[in-house]
Amino acid sequence: MFPANEPLIRMSPRTPSVSVVIPALNEAGNIGRLVEETFAAVPAALLREVIVVDDGSTDATADEIKALIAAHPGLRLIRHDRPNGQSAAMRTGILAATGDVIATMDGDGQNDPTDIPRLVAKIALAGRDGPALAGGVRTSRKAGSSKRWASKFANWLRDALLKDDCPDTGCGIKAYRRDAYLLLPFFHGQHRYLPALFLSYGHKVTYEPVNDRPRTAGVSKYTNLGRALIGIYDLFGVRWIRNRTRRPVIVETAGASKPPLDKSA
């Protein structure tokens, strides 16, 4: 599934700019270290900015980021007034981003930013053939056995209904074209179904093995039951979207592309 000995960065004819977007809710003790690691791991030639979206935290998440801004001019903080969910936080960051490619990570530090350049290297920019999304597949997961089994069942059920061949939809680290993302339908929980949505809109996707690290501070924002109930509800909605999506093939265009002059002026 995963070819060996891939070069770390393989992009042509130009290297895209990358905006790293990290949604965070009460991740004090994790988020500052993750930001520092990101600036150290992603080459300056790639990295446009790191955007942390504080989704209404009640701890020192925002303070940790503010303390790092002077040392990292490419670091940006956006705060929500209250928690709106991971998908909304990601969208806030992506709308504010200026890079060609978005790389997302969870704010708990379990994703490894050293994987970002390899994922970005798989992305083909607009107008070129190749994947528009590269998703991470966690190897040697550090979560407890109950979460691992719940994740396996969720992946099996999702693939049975959506046919997206995604081996690890719950992995938070992904890279994808910003322009392609912005044309997708948005809904609460969207982040769990990005591979299926990209496929529905005619894009290619690929997957790469990535590192998985243990959480060192704070607590998980999801329970197995809560994730399952929300996931099943969303799953049938995404299946409906996939079945109802149409991608017209344009075979001809003619006429001026500019709007006509206003003759009344």
C-alpha cells in the first residue's frame, strides 16, 4: 500500500506554500510544544504560516500561543467565543489561511509534524494530475485498546457505506489543496469525512503511514459512545451527499470571459 524509499519532498514545477492549521480546545501543555515542533520540522521553503484556532478554550491555550508569536512571525492565533466543534475550528483557520496547501493536525500533540513535508509532497496543485488530499494512517497507535477497536469498527462501517477506501479516517494529520477544500459542502463533523468528500468532487486521494504519539497533557474531547452516535448520524448524511453529487464534464466554452461593459454609464 505504501511505497518505500519515497523522497521527502518531491514537487514540481514549484513548491507550494503550506498553511498549517491546528484546531485546539483546552490543550494547554500540548499546543505550545506542538507549535514549536512544527516550526522546527517544516522547512521554511514550504511553511507560509501556522494558524492555531482556539475553539473557546477555558484554560491557558491562547496564552501559550501568544507567548510564542514574537519568536515566530508566521504564527497566528484565532479565538472563537465558545466551542463550535473541530470542523468549524478547522474551517475558520482554512478561510484565514493564505497557503496553496493546508496541513491539519490535532492540537493534542499526538500527530507528528515531521510527517507534514512527506504528506505535502504527494499533493498535486490545481491543474495538474495527482492527489488533492493526502491522509495519514497511524501506525502503532498509542490509544487504549477500546479506542483502537472502536476505530477499526468505525473505519469498516464507513468504508462499507461510503466506499472511500480510507484506512484511517480518524487520523487528524492530513494535507490537501485549499481551493479544493473550499468548494466542499460544510457541516458539523465534516473533518471526519474529507477523503470521501474529495472523492465525491472528482479529486484523487492518497494515504501515507504516519507516526502516532501518546497524549502528554489534558484529556480527550471524545468518548467512544459519543463519537459513535455522532459518526453514524453523519455517515448516512455523507452517503446521501456522495450519491447525489454530480460532476458535469465541460466539453466546450465560447464567448468572452469578461463581463459586458455597462453602456448606461
